[in-house]
Amino acid sequence: MSARAKREAPGPLEYLRRWPLRAWLAMVAVFLYAPLITLMVFSFNDSRRNIVWQGFTLKYYEKALNNDSLIQAFVNSLTIAALSTAISVVLGAMAAFALWRFRFPGKPAVDGAMALPIVVPEICMGVALLVFFAKVLPWPQGLPWPLDLGAIIISHVSFSFPFVAVVVRARMASFNRELEEAAKDLGASEWRTIRDVVVPHMGPSLVAGALLAFTLSLDDFVITFFTSGPDTVTFPVKVYSMVRFSVTPEVNAASTILIVLTVILTAVALRLQGDPAATHGAHGADKP
Amino acid sequence: MEQSWKQAKAVFAGALGPPLFWLVLFFLVPLAIVWAYSFGQNVGLTEISFTGTFENYARSIEPLYLKIFAKSAWVAAITTFFCIVLGFPVALAITFAPARAKTWLLLLIMLPFWTNLLIRTYALIAVLRTEGYINQSLGWLWNQGSGLATLVGLQPLGAFTPLELLHNNFAVILGLVYVHLPFMVLPLYSALDRLDRSLLEASLDLGAGHLRTLALIVVPLSLPGILSGVLITFIPALGAYLTPDLLGGPDSQMIANVIERQFKRANDWPFGAAMSFMLMYLTFIAIAAQGLLSRKREVRS
């Protein structure tokens, strides 16, 4: 063993510095990323058959951007995500606040019911909403955009606001109730206390919850598939119907745009909240 | 200490009312209707009468469908197994990485998780299909090999036959592992991160090797986290619709595909409703089993 290797010999628990683990990590990274990266690279490939590299081109981006139905689907997806996120954050924060602050009869039942949309298989929720919008509340056809997306937005709120509630409630665990009492002692009304003391404390978790709701909505295929009509196609549903026919470079181009968008959103999210370790572990979230 | 709802009734009603209303109207009511349908019968094309029959459930446990249930559970179990095998070393590496590397590694695992499911599935199709990247690369290697063989005076190899990688059970399992790996890594990481490191160091100091420490100390101590990772992977894999639909062949149908067919094509809503409630019951059984297992461990320790 050379002197250099000896100096850098890994400590007992520095697993990351041992080669078998490094090799394993590299393998997993290839497994996770190789398909996505080839997809992105071949969106620039000047060949219809999409396999052998023929030279650089942007023509499939041009094609994808000129494909009106694809653009419409993309705009629909973003609209649905934005609106359902806004509603989900409000409902989720209210639910988290109520469950954090009050004790009331039937609380375990409400707690359990709130967790249901998180655990129920997507397909069950999808068919339930399909039946609901077919039999109980038929969504009127031919409404002006974006009202025609109402059924999908409602469905998306139903599965995302409980996630927001979970995130916000975890954050509220670190709230010092004395702050609330102090505000009230100083003469603040109930509403003023909530607005100026409780909501600011929720801050980071509202951002995290909103990002979660936005991604969940943008990502959803199954539930949208069951609640969308022929005129209300979202991006995943559109890609699904395109993929069923064939694999085309146009889909590659559209997917690349969405992947880049995801990466940008993730980067923004990390900027806003610091490192992912802080938001994913339950610890380290208590800095003001 | 929590406040009693009676002390601030208006605030309580104002905060809990809207979310609860939404949950009941747009989630519980739809589920209740499906539940009612599962005891109904088709009369006419669109009419369904609630007759209180158990016929739909009886049909759902006929051998044909029982086999699909068993197969779905089996596929989900294999998926979970591969996710643990692949994900455990990754979680271990992240746990003991220095802070900076930890952030990047977590990002590495989470970025695909944030990427659209359909795009990820589509990417796999592009890799696996007959004219996909794997078969193209293999074909190229085969031709080079064939050229090399003629060069050294051997018979050229026969024509390359592409591997059938898509539209079979292999593709479904690969796709499910691909999609669900982050679900496994994150809970594993948060369990391992909570471990008391001095216990590991003690074990290593006292002469146990890394593998022995892993098997006798790390795994037993992080078992609750492993169990929750198993649950978080197993449940969505069991109800997977998109992956078997796009990557699977005619014999790789899972429960969700059967349910979809009843609602969208076969138009047999009562039977579809019964199937979807069977899936829900299976899910709840899995959750209850996990809860019981972790409670048992708590009692013992």
C-alpha cells in the first residue's frame, strides 16, 4: 500500500469511499439515468428511425412546438397543476392547522380519512371519480377553457391536498405555542394571530407542499385518464396516446422539454429550501 | 397542548370545514358509490340497480381472476425485493456520506422521481424495444464479432436476432423497479440515518466484519424503516396500471388493467367496482400487517 493510499484509507463508516459501494452507486445511477439521457440525446438526432446517430437537428422541437394538440395538452397540464396546487395549498394548510391546534371528538376518524387518498391505489380513486363525474356531478360539456378542466382540477385537488396537509403538519410540530399566546396577550385577534404568527411559521412547508402538489398533478396519468374527456387532454394522456401508436422523435423532444422543466423546478425548490436532507429527514427543519 | 374545539368554535369550523367538505364530497362519496356498485347489477346499458348481491365478489374470486390477483401480488413482491437489493447499498452510502455529497446523492435519487412517470416509461420503451438501443448495440457488436470471425477464417455468425425485451413480464418488473426505486431508497435512508453510529463502531471495533455488522446490527435496528419502505413500494406496485399496460404483453395483465377494462371497455361497472374494492382490501391488509409487525417489535424491545 502506498503512503498516499494509506493516508486516505477510508474510516470505518465512510462507506462512500469504498469501491464496491461506489461501483454499486454508479450502476444504479446508470440504471436510473441512461434511459432518460438517451431519450434526451436522441431528440436531437436527425433520423426518423430514431436509433443511429445521423447528425444534430432541432427539427423535432420545431415539430413538437407546432403540434397544436400537443401544445394544448401541455398548456392544459400546466393550468391544471397551477390551479389545483393553489386550492390544495389552502385546503391542506387549513386541515393541518385544524388538526394541529384542536382536539375534538372523532379526530382519529378525520385523521384516518385524510390519510386515505394517500394510500388508496390510484386506479381505485380513478374509477371512483369516473363514476362520480358520470353519475352524480356530470361536468357540463363545451365550457370555455379553463372551466372545462374543472373535473380534472377537482380530482387533482382530492389527491394532493392531503399530501400538503402532511407536510404542513410536520412543520407545525416545531411551532412554539407560546408565540401564539404572546400575540393574543398583546391584543392580536384570532385572525391576526393566524395571519402574522402561524402562517409565517408554516412558510417553508407551504412552499414544499405547493411544489409537491404541483409535481403530483403534472405527473398524474391514471386519475386524469379516468376523468378527462376527449377535449380535455393533458400532457401525460397525450403522450400515452402517442406512445401507443409509435415511438417518435417528436415525443422525445416534448419529453426533453418537460424533463428540463422538472430539473429547473427542482433546482428552484432546492434554492428556496436549502438542502433536500433537511426537507426529507424529519430533523434540521427547525431553523427560523 | 391542543385546544378543545369548544374554546374557539368559529376558528375550528372555519379551518376544518372546507377541507373536510372537499374530502367527503370529492373523495369519500365517490368511493362510497363504487362500493355500492360492487353490490349491484347491470340492468340495461347504463342502468345499474343496487340489489345487494355478492355475485360480483364471487366472480372476482373465480380462478381466472384469482390468478391475476396472485400474479399481481407476486410481481409486486419481486419488484419490492429488487428495490431493496438495489436500494439498500445506495441508502447506506447516502447515510454515511459527508454532508455535501449527501445532498447530491439524494438529488440523484430524487430527480428521476420528480420526472414524469409517462416519460420514464416511454424512455424504457425506447431502450428495450426490438429496434431499441439495447438491441441496436447488441446487433452492432454481433456484426463486429461476425466480421472478426471471418477475419480469422471462421464461418460468419448467423443473422442477429433481436432479443424480445419488451411486452413481457421481464419488462414489467424492470419498469416497476425503475419507477419505484426512489420510493424504497428514501425511507431506507431516513431509517438508517437515525441509527446510533456508536453501535456500528462498537461492532466493528470488537472485530465483526462489515457484512456481519450489517446483518446483525444494521438490518435488525433499521427493520421498521425497511418495513415501511417495503410497504411504500409494494402498494403502488400492486395497483400499477401504466407499466403493465405499456411494457407488458398479453399475459402480463395486473389487477389495475382488469379494473380499467371493466370501466372503460367491457362496461361492467359492478364487477369493476368489486375488483377495485378487492384491491383496496388487499392494500389495507398490507398496511395492517405492517402496523402489526412494527407494533410487535416495539412491544418486544
